[in-house]
Amino acid sequence: MSSQTETAPRRIRIFDTTLRDGEQAPGFSMTPERKLDVARAIARLNVDVMEVGFAAASPGDAEAIAIIAGEIDGPVLCSLARTVPGDIEAAEKALQGAKRKRLHTFIGTSPLHREFKLKLGTDEVLKRIEDSVRGAAGRFDEIEFSAEDAIRTERSFLIEALQCAVDAGANVLNIPDTVGYTSPEEIHELFSDLIARITAPEGTIFSTHNHDDLGMAVANSLAAVRAGAGQVECALNGIGERAGNCALEEVVMALSTRADHYGADTGIVTQELYAASDLLAKSTGNAPPRNKAIIGRNAFSHEAGIHQHGVLANRETYEIMRAEDIGMPANSLVLGKHSGKHALRARLATLGYEIGDNQLAEVFETFKTMADERREMTDNDLIALMAGGDTIW
Ligand code: KIV
Ligand code: ZN
């Protein structure tokens, strides 16, 4: 028997906002039918919460929420709403058909938002929080409150606002980095402090929601998890306002690949990640960059000869995850000017050419000349090469 006590991994909830914060970005809008298709793919991932839109934003958004609510029954479904009665009514109406519904109500709490956007004093902001959360009680299964621009809010007022929301009945307190301004060290300290100082009933969830303006959304989300956050808000392919939201596939794979480090677990069916990402890219007409972590075309491809040699011998030499774990067909060795003989021989064998060392040395020379002229050597190029020509492009 082991003398060490094993602790069960902490369950982190995944709140997907692809269809709300993600779709809100310029160039990413979808018709209600497309949103339904993407919602099906997100449901197959087994996310805990799916934010499907902002009902009061437009009739199309309300319609998409209602259509999705009528069909998707795995995750809790959620609509965003400002802290105003009209928005909350619109969310309630759109979510009517959902099995489990969450209201996500928010108000800006930072001095910049209070003064320039809302033109409200702190007491008025607190009143709006209290009235909207209390007023929504009993009309939804769960209520989430977000203090928009929390990161740039005075600490004492942020605590007052969150305490007000939880006292009024909010079950989830979201602390967004609306403008992607924070750092892992700073957000770790913030979550530790908030969790210690806010008096909340057992089961209240502290949630993290990070934008990627400085390229740190995933790192910041992971730091918040380390400090006790129980929910991560994220979007597939990292889509969202400006530089985007925390990328769902990245935060999920970081938590699972480094479970030893984070001691946490999400319920995500990671084998569905690639299909969901691909469908989103096709539905919005925006393909993720080739080198995008986890789901980019290059994420499991190798061109350099040294890497290919290593991967052919044991893929763990250059891979920390398996392509199959995210549902990608398989890792691939891309043949190009950096490739070596091992990979060339392996690819030729799959095409039916079993060649000895002498022929390989000969063919390899022509291969390098051809590869210098091409970005990538395709199977057709290799067939032409073996036929003694290099003319197929
Ligand atoms: O970034 C943000 O602050 C938001 C809130 C509405 C949660 O998206
Ligand atoms: Zn956001």
C-alpha cells in the first residue's frame, strides 16, 4: 500500500462562450441555423455551461437562443443580460425551452466604466446588482453575476459588488479581465484574496474570464484555477472581442496534459475538440492559424529531419499530447526541405516504394532539389520523383 494519500482531482467547470462572446467579434457572426450546428458540436464536448447569446442584443440572437434551448439538453444554457429588467426578461423568454437555465447578468464596476459608460456612482451600481439578482431569483436555475472590468476595479469596491451579488442570491461570481490586462501573478493574488474575503454559501463558484489582448488569457485562467477558481470561461479557437477569449481547447488540454501540476480535471471529451474547432472555422469562415496550439494544422506535424527521426522512433520525443486525444486523424510528417531520409523512406513505403540505402541516397538528392522549390512535398510529387521526373506541381 502506498504511504502517500492520493487526492482526487478538483473538478473545474467549463463555461463555453463561443456563441456569445466569441460570436460578438467582428467577422464571426453566424445565422441561428449555423449557431445550432455549432451548439451541437459544443454539447458533444460535454461542457458544463453553454452561453448561447445575449437575448436582448437582437431579435436574431434571441431566436438563436430559443432554437438552441429547444434542442440541446446536456449543458446548462445561459444568456447574457445587463442588470436591467428588460434584458433579464428577454433572457428568461429566450431560454424558456431549456432544461436548465442560467442568467448571466453583468455591470461594469471599474471607475472607467462607472464614470464614462454608465455614469453611475458606486451606490447606484450596487443597487442595480442587488435589484437584478434578487429580481431574477426563482426565474432561472442558476444566476451568475459578472463585475465587468473587475481587474481594473478598486479592490474594496470589487469585494462590495461581489458580496452584494452573492447576498442577493448569485450562485456564480465571475471576475473578468475584460481588456486582457492582468498577469498570472496578479490574478493569482486577486483570486486568493477574493475567495478568502467574500462570505459566500458552500457551493458558490468563483469564475475566471480572460481576454487575450496581451496573449495571456490561457495563462491567466490557469493561474486563477491554481488560486481556487472553479469555472473557466472560454471560447473554441480562442475567438472573441479584439484578440479573443481564453481558448477552450488550450485551457482544457493544459489541465489534462499537466494534471500532475494543476491537480484538476474538466469533464471535456477531448476527442471531440478537433471536430468542434473545424466546424466553427467553417461556420464563421475563419480558419485558425496553422501554428495555433492544439488544433492548428501544424500542431502535430513535423518537417525537420531531426524531429521526424525522433518521432518515427518514439513520438514522445517531440510530442506531449497525441493527435488522437483531440480527435485529429493522426500526427503527420510533412515532407519539405528540412526533412531527412528516415521520413522520406517511411513515406515512400506507405506509397508502395520499398527502397534500399543506395537508391534512397540517390532519390534523396533529387528530393532536396525539388523540396527547395516547393513549400511542401506532396504524395504526387513523390510519385513523380520515383517515376524519374519532378514536373508535377
Ligand atoms: O469580458 C467581459 O467582461 C465579458 C462580460 C460580459 C462577462 O464578456
Ligand atoms: Zn468577455
